[in-house]
Amino acid sequence: MPIQKTSTLVKADHHRPRVIQCNAFDEVLREVPVAVAFYYKDAVDGETLKQSLKVALEVFDLFSARL
């Protein structure tokens, strides 16, 4: 499987407004980006992954993700 050389920013289509309570640790690290990488044993369809991520991000409307 070839390595993907481009990325796509994924944001939720809808969001549920909410108040998130932050603690002191969150305030100290609020400018630090969080990078997470997931690897799958078998090939995953990119469009299916993108749509699933959009749905998951509806709960976390403050966030976006890059595939």
C-alpha cells in the first residue's frame, strides 16, 4: 500500500454545544498540539474513515482532525 502524501482536514458537519471544564493542567498545555497516529492491520477505505471521524467529532466540536 503506497504512503499517502497529502492530508485532509476533517471537521464535524454538526456540533452539540457544550461547556468543557478545564483544569490547571489543561490551561498550561492549551497551546500544545496533540498528535496521534493510528495504524490498521488491514487496509481501511479512506472515505469511510473520513465519514466516521466526522461523526465522532460531532461530540468534540472544539476539535478537528487531519487524515
